[in-house]
Amino acid sequence: MQQASTAVPAGPGAVTTVRQPELLLADYHFDVPLDHKAPEGALIRLYAREVVAAGKSAAERERLPWLVYLQGGPGCGADRPVGRSGWLDRALDEYRVLLLDQRGTGRSTPANRQTLPLRGGPGEQAEYLSHFRADAIVRDCELIRHRLMGDRPWTVLGQSFGGFCAVNYLSHAPEGLDAVVLAGGLPAIDPGTDADAVYRTAYPRMERKTLAHYARYPRDAETVRALVRHLADHEEILTDGTRLTVPALQQLGFLLGTGDGSHRLHYLLEDAFVPTADGPRLSDAFREQVAAVLSRAATPLFSLLLESTYAQDGRATDWAAERVRAEFPAFDAGKAVAEDRPVLLTGETVHPWMLDTHAALRPLARTAELLAARTGWGPLYDTERLARNTVPVAAVIYHDDLYVDTEHSLATARAIRGVRTWVTDEFEHDGIRAGGRRVLDRLLRLARDGRG
């Protein structure tokens, strides 16, 4: 097991600072324990980027309160800002913002097919990745907060999985929080709501989103059927080496969870076929775009750890999305084509067949299998403590969110004392990006109203 180097001081003199138009950016590095229960053991190095509005003096910057942004995922690095825009524009009115690459993502000791072999074989890799859930991310945040701010609390903005982390934060270290704002990130907190239960609510949403897309773009239903027929007779390898199978094709439904996703999917399908000397084949443009949507090269932890984010009862997740899918026969694409029915698309799901079809996951297949079979996952949320919560919390809940079940989110909002909610169908799951400044402004005002 490799260890990170000696800890880097967190003070202003220890960071690299650069300027962008309207922004001042500073790089921070922190060494933290891989296992917070064994602080004297192996270390990993975390990266975070501070963003401050340009034009403020050093003294003004030091007086600003901190807001830490926790990205969605799991397995996704923080945003890389270019200029002042979107939700960041609003945050910079009153905060210095910390964009944290959660452990294993971005520049924070990345975990992928290239780096994980440094930890040993699949068994060692799975054990290593067992320390990458929300509870560890929150412990990381607390160490960083103390190094940057001492005992002063900060505000957390949690997007999607980042919101799951923020609810864990409320459960286990609320003293570190001045306020919490959640964007599509209220998880199911009841230990009985396991991964199976999450996916039993997800497949009906996937069906609704698919049929709504076909109602908007009717010709796409026939294009998808034609693609299913084509893939039954032709092997297609995408530009990144991924093998495009029918179940992989169905995962293009992942796009339907964002505000512009239906339109992006339509434009992608428009380019599906091109005439060749050997008959119609998939166009290079389509193959390249599909590879970009389906690739897990940059975010392998999403596939390896997604189902563990729902595991709290000690049981193995055991490829929950794949097992539960069998309960929804309407998703059988071959049968849908034979019966001239619409082919239903899937969304935020992971499956064991991906370990063979997806080029970036093949070297990690055994590691993924061990994680799926792992037992002993402990609880992530303290429901009794959440019921006594005193931290101001505001949450936007998206009506019929593809990725996070609305009813689960509402139940959690009722279970956390003092949560102020905004339920809307104006945005899809990416509302904090699509609505930008307006969405964050409303959330911050809701949180402030909660102080009363």
C-alpha cells in the first residue's frame, strides 16, 4: 500500500494561486487517513480548489465565510470553473468557495484502472475502496475544515450524491455546519430502504421518462428499434473500445435525467446510421457520441461504488439493479422489438455485464464483483440525531427526478427537523446547473429563513 507524502500545510502561504477573469483560484492539498478509524495508518492525498471573486483585498477574502461544494456521483471530481457563472456566481457574492475533489476523484489520489493496481490485487483494491463512502468523505471534510478554519463552521452545498454526504454530515458532525443546502440530494435514510427498494422505484421512472421522450420525438422510437435489430446481427465497438450491446444502448436513457437530455438524445439518434458499401452501419459520429455518454474511463468509481451508497443494513448489494430489473419485463428490448413496442431505456444503473462491455471497467471486473458481494456495510445516517437537527437546511426536490426518488426525498425531509423544501418541476436533476444563480439564491434564502 502506497502512502501519500508528508502533509502539506493548509495556510495561505502553502498554496498555488492563479487568476482567471473575475476569479482568484488557489490549490490546496491535504493528507488524510485512508481509514479514519486507523488514523496512524496509510494516508491519501486530497485536492481542493478555493475560488474567490477577484477584486477583493486579502483582508476581505480572509473575512469571507466558507462554502464547500460536494459534487454528485459517486466518483466525480468537483467542477472546474472557467470564469464567474451559474451557481458559483451567486456563491461568490458572499463566500469563499472550496471545490473538493472527493477521495478517489479528480486530483485526490485518483482510483481507476491505472492506479488501483498500486494497492495490490482485486481483494486489496476492494478493501481499499470500502473506505470511499459518504462517511469517509465527511470525515475528510472535517479534517479540512479544522485545518482551514479551526472550530468555525462552514456551509455545505451538496449536489445529488454530494447531498447524501451532507445528510451524513448532519448525522455525525453537525457542529461543523453553519447551514446546508441540498440540490436533488435527499437520500432515503431508513436502513430498510436498501438498494433493491431504490431500484424498484427507479425502473417505473425510467419507463415514464422514456415514453415521454418518444412522445416528444416519435421517430426516435423506431430508430431505437432499428438499433436493437442492428446490434442483434452486428458487433459494434465504440471509439473507446467499449462493446455496444443492446443493454448498453439502453443506458442512453441516462441522458433523460437532465433538463436538456431528451433533446441531446434526439440529436444523437439522428446520426445513428450511415449508408456504406456493406449496407447501413453505425455512423462514426454516433459511435463517438455514444462512447462519450457511456464511458466510465473518467468515473469508474461510479460503477464500482454506486450501489454501496444505498447499503446500510450489512447485506451485500449483489448487483441490485440487475436483479430488480428482472421484475420489470417491459425492459426486455428484444421482446419489445418483436412485439413492435417502444424499447425502454435505462438510467442510473450498474450491471455486471458492464465489466465485460466497458473498456475502462474490464481490468477492475474482479474488484467490482468483490464489492458487490461485500457484507458488513454499516449505517450512514443517524435518524434519531436528524430528528433533533438544529442546523438550517434547505433542499430543492425535483418532481419525478430520474436519479433520486421524489417520495424518498420527501420522506427524508419530513424526518430531518427543520428542513425547508422547494419542490419543483421547473428543473430536472441538474437544476443547480440549469438554474444556476437563481436556484442557489432561493436555497440560501430558505436556509436563512430556517434560522428563525
